[in-house]
Amino acid sequence: MIETSRIKEHMPVVGSDGGHVGTIDHLDGQRIKLTKTDPEAGGHHHFIHVDSIASVEDGQVRLNRTTAEAKDEWATA
């Protein structure tokens, strides 16, 4: 299980393939809320469940999914 206390605002979120998924707005329960101002967000907040996190290291959140998979799964509410 990932230590969610290590997740901080404005950390980049990357897929397992190294692609940019988004930027952390804040932790919302068991979900990461991404900023809506990120170029990938299209003006909407997106959410990714913490189960998708592989690691938090080197100032970024790395997912256990590719960038495309993460974007296919993210929620807007």
C-alpha cells in the first residue's frame, strides 16, 4: 500500500510508460484529484484512485498503468 501522506500538491503524475497524466491538485479520500489547469485536463478536474499508484518517488507519482490506460479510467466526478 502506498503512503498517501507522501502525495503533495503540484506533484506531476506519470504513467508506467513515463507519459504525463496530470498534476496533483489534492488527495480526496482514496482518490487523487488532478488540476483542471493542466494541459492534459481539458479544463476539468479528473480523479484517479490511489490503487493506481505504483510509487511516489523523485517528486512524482508514478502509476501502475500506462498514460493511455489512466486517461481511459479517470473520472470527472
